[in-house]
Amino acid sequence: MKYALIGITCIVLAIAFIVGSNYYKGQQVEKYGFMASQNADLFVRDHSPTLGSDDAKVYLVEFMDPACETCAVFAPLVKKIMADNPGKIKLVLRYAPFHDGADNFVKILEAARMQGKYWETLDVMFKTQNIWASHHNYQPERLWEVLPGAGVDIEQIKKDMHDPAIAKIIEQDMADVKTLNVQKTPGYFVNGKPLQTFGQKQLYQLIQSELDEKYRK
């Protein structure tokens, strides 16, 4: 009788696990249908900043660093592609601060997010890189001079940037960077497909191919 109860308990637990697992996968497919056959969590974490419609069928995942000059160069192109395809593309930003000290700039950006000024701050950071991060010559003190242009409270950012939760975000993103084998910034994935050959033209073509497929008339 004892062994029978143990056996029944194991079966019930197994069924519960399967049901729970299938429910979770169903939720993932519903939320990230474009990557139903992949691990969506690797690309989109709950903490990931996003821009664009939740109904978009094309997800552009970018592993970036606010101090990355190439990321700043590509930003206008991404904005234009999204503007040209309203409601069809969702931008997801992930962090890959490869250079020494670059994680501090991510922390500043995330601290600005606490004030509801994430995108404004990123825009200012990209546009003023020549002042505070030219050719990886990082000068954090110069960044404080330009950030007021984003409408943020600088003193509050200096406090909030040390929040352990931000460090955990960077840690998780870097773990995903390793798993996805992201070698440099910006690193792009469109609906889970990596940008194999780097370049603005190639990125545009990859996004356009997914748009054509997902919004085929």
C-alpha cells in the first residue's frame, strides 16, 4: 500500500510537471511566437527594455553597449526601419558591456530608467559619445555634464546606479551573451536569426526578409 501511494504520488507530480511545462511553453509561444521552437528567454528577458507594439511579428533583439560607437551609428537606421514599418517591429535591447568599465554606463542608463527616462537618456548618450567615450577613451565625468539634456536627476542616478538589481540584469545579459555566442556590439538577432554578415545593408535585408515573411499579403 505504501509503495502504491508513492507510485501514485510520483505519477501525479509527473503529470503536474508536464502540464505546467506545457502551459509555460504555451505562454512563451503566445508571447514570442516568432521563436516558438527556440528558448525565447535567451533573447527576451522580463527586464529587457523594449520599444514598439506588443503585436509586432518581427522582433529585433540588439545586444548593445551605450558606450559602443557602432551601436550609436546603427541607432538611426533602426529608428528609420521601425518608423517605416509602424507596429510591425519590436526592438528589444540587451546589454553586452565588453570593455573595461563599460558596465558603469549600463548602470547609469538603467538608473535613468528608474526615472522613466530610459530612451531619452540612451539618445543623449549616443549623440554625445564624442564627448565622453571617443575611441573608448571613457571620461565618466564628462557624461554627467551632458545627461541633464535627458531631463534626469543626476544625483539620484548616482545613487540608483549601485542598486544590486541592476548588477543582476547585467550578469544575466552577459550569461545570455555567452550562450548565444555574441562576439561584439551591436549584436543583432531578428526573430531569433543572427545577423551573419555584419553591416547596415545586411541588417536591413534580414529585417526586411522577416517582414516579408510575417506580413505576406
